[in-house]
Amino acid sequence: MIKSMTGFARGQLDVAPFGKVAVELRSVNHKFLEMTLHMPEGFLSLEENIKKIIEPKVKRGRINCVVSFSQPLPSKVFINRRLVKNYLVQLSSIKKQFNLQGQIELDTLIYLPGVLSLTQDSTAQINIWPRLRALVNSVVDDLAKTRQKEGAALYLYLKNRARGLELDLDNVKAAFKKAVAAKLKSIQTDEEKSGFLKESDITEEIERLSFHIKNFIKKLKQSAPVGKELDFIAQEMQREANTMGAKSCSAAISAMAVQIKSEIEKLREQLQNVE
């Protein structure tokens, strides 16, 4: 059965001694699969690993993933000793060149750009990743379930709309048959009758639209991503309905065609959320 592209899931896990880690996933409709990840500092290297977990389970939509920790992760102080040495060489050279007095103090050096920085403890990432991977898997499964649940509601809506279109088309068939019979009675020559039928016959459009509706209902039952295909079928349905309305030989049939086009447009609006 079809799935929606809209969903939300969140989970958290105790990763002592690092506090708790939370994973939040939001998905909305999109033409393709697009993922945006927000990772804590020091965990950016895990982005690709997380994407590889999501990709097999979500085929289409814009996915926003946020990974956060309840407390700051341990950091290490990093001193760029090579840069400090270079600073000292250059500063000593300036002192000598311009005959400057004074000493180069430590508190001066550590505030120079690039000398002092904080780096994440790599052991935290190594220790947390197995548990984080399990959490991501669990949250992605929950997201897939919410998309499937909403997809079930979409399925019922789209199927009922399509069944309604079949009934509308049956009414068009009946109205067309009556309109043609009435019009032919008022036409005197065979040549005029032939011209009228050629310009006003919508039998082919009715048959094509009927085929597209049946195909639409059939595709709805598939579990594979069919959102794009369903939208294409709905476009073809719209095309046949437009032609049917343009060739109509009665105001009643024209009104029915307008109603059918309106229903198809409602289908296409909802199809924007189908994976």
C-alpha cells in the first residue's frame, strides 16, 4: 500500500557517562530523497553512516535529522606547537630588526590566532556510535510506520475519489448517449450527421479516462514508491477530461466534465504527499 512522505519520529537513549543522546526525524514531501543532518561538533564524520541507515527505508521526501546530547561531550585542549614555534621565530625577528625591548610572554602567545583550540575526544565517538546506530535504526523504523499509517489514510481517500470518478464517468456515458440520439433526430442529412459525430464523439475520451482510472486504482495497491507514477496518470486523466469537455455537445456534459476535472485536481493535490 502507498506511503505518505510526511512523518515525525523521535527517540533517546542513555549513553552514560555522556548523558543522553536524542535523534529526531522529520519528513515532508519532495520530488526526490533529500536529507539534511544536524550533528554535534565532533560527530560530523558520522553523517554518511546515518544517511546509509535512512536511505534503504525512505525512498522519497525531504528528511531533516537532528542528533543532540543532553550534556556537552568531553573535549581536549589542543596547542598548535608548530604554529607557536613559527610565531616565536617571527616575533624574535621583528624584535631584532626594529631593536624592540620586552619579553614574549605566554599569555600573549596563547591568544594569537590558531594557537589554542578545543577538539572533541575521539573516544566518545567510538564508544557512542554502536548505541547511536541502534537508536537511529529504531527512529527510522518509527518514521516509516508513521508514513505508512498516513499512507493508509491517503489510500482510502484516493481510492474513494477514484471510485467516485468512475460513477461520474458512467453518468457522462449515459448523458452522451441521450444527447447524441436527441441531436441526430434534428439533423436532416447524412453529411451533417457525419460531421456532428466527428466533432462531438467523446467515446474514445471516455474509454481512455476509464482505463486511466482503473490503472490508478490498481497502482494505489502497490507498496513500492508510486507517487510520481500516480501523478502522471492523474495528468493523463486531466487531459482526457479537458478534451471531453471541449468536444461536448451539451451543456450538461460540459458541466459533468468540469466536475470531473475538479475531482482530478483534488486527487493531484493529495498525490503531492505520496512517496
